[in-house]
Amino acid sequence: MLETGPELAAILEQLHATRATAKERQKNLEKSIREEARRLKDEAGVDGDRERRGFAERDTDSAWLKGQHQLLDLGNLAFHQGGLLMANKKCELPLGSYRNHKKGYEDVHVPALKPKPLASGEELIKISDMPEWAQPAFRGMTQLNRVQSRVYETALFTADNSLLCAPTGAGKTNVAMLTILQRIALHRNEDGTFNHSNYKIVYVAPMKALVAEVVGNLSNRLEPYDVKVKELSGDQTLTRQQIEETQIIVTTPEKWDIITRKSGDWTYTQLVKLLIIDEIHVLHDNRAPVLESVRIFRLN
């Protein structure tokens, strides 16, 4: 160490004094904040809401000084008009439901719904009654369910626009498969083979995490038709040649929006004959403008 002269010693002494003074001021500030918080907590004010807000703010400042978690008043942050997808302010459980209060959690039991009996003239479509060329896509199944049977004629034999509203697990993917088969059938040759060179099908999945799952499902079920299914997302990109060799492109709204904005890619986007949008209710979410631009502007 270097020896310190009188001038350096004086400077070091001042620095130590300044540091000690700063620490002392911080301790005094924290002490005054804690005392004020305790006083406000114990004080029975007539304005309870104002008292709770003042305590929360001072407790937040104290926690910030100590590096602890901050306390947020969730009541002041609530969106009073409801969420975008859940705007109902009241939720009622069906008859027969009951609750079991446990330590730290609550069990809610909801009875399973009993299916309504089939209406007169309503029949479930058997796979064996479908056209022979369409049956391989439903191997392992014996019949369609009620939702699928109701839209069977429209989905498989017409090119009409359709909007299907059904709960999770109702089999909407099989309805999408019917529409895919309807498009493939339009390019069926007389010898039973298919011409896959003059059409494209775009399947818009709601999230990137579901794209790979959809690709695997469609690839397996459409293998007898020699239909190529590829993923087009932020993780997977396709060359122009790969896109030309692919019949079904599974993508996300944002990725397809980017692709259709490129003027050089209009050649194959004009071949899109079928657009399937999964989870269409995201039109009521922040991603709605992306879906609207894809659906109305660039594919019309």
C-alpha cells in the first residue's frame, strides 16, 4: 500500500463521513416510512378506501427500498368492462353442481351433460356410407358424431363458406378434414389418382405450438392421397420449390400475413382454394386485424 499524506488522509476521512451520512439518511428514511405505515394501519380513519390506498403506496415504497416484492392494489387495476374473451360478469354453475372447500383450494364438481336424443330424421353418418375414396381419411372410426353428421353434406359435397361453432372436443378437426377432401375430390382423375399441382390449402392455427401437431395429424390421415403437408411458421421456413411441392400449408395468422405481403409470392397464393381458420373467435382479440387483413383483403 502507498503511504497516505495528510491531504489524502483528510480526503479519505471526508469520504468515509459522507458514506456514513448517506447510510444514516437511508436508515432514517426507512424508519420514518415504517413508522408512518404503522400509524396509518392502526389509525381508524373514516375513509377506509383512502386509508388502504395510502398504506399500500407506502408499503410499496418501503418494499422497493428493501428489494422485496411490491404490493399491488388489484382492485384499482381491474378492467370493469370485462376481458376481451370473457366479458360475462356472472357465472352460474348448472344444476347438480357442488363445491368442496379444502385447505388452500376448492373442489367444484359439475355433472356431465346428458346428450339429447336424436331428433326425428337425424342420423349419424357411418364411415362405411361415405364415398369409398373418402373413407381412408377416417380409418379407425366407425361413424361421425352429431356435429360432424349435421354438417356432413355441406362440408364434403359443397364449396360453401362455413362457420362452425362447437365446444372443445366436438370434432371440428374432422369437419375441416371433410372440407379438405371436398377440395381434393375436385382434382380427382378418372383413374382414381389426384392432380395436386393446381391448388393450395392453407390451415391457419391459432398458435405456433399447435402448428406441428396439426401437421402431424393431417400428414398421417392424408398419406393415402399422397398429399404433402408442411409447416410454415417462425421456426420453419419453406423455399419456393418446397411450397410448390406442398398442397397444405399449416401456419399462423402473423406468418401468413407476412407471406402474403410479399409481392413476389403472389403466384402461389393465388392457388389457394381453401382457407381454414382454427379458433376463429380470436377475431375478438388483439390479433383480429391480422386475421381480417388475411381473410378479406388478400384472399378475395
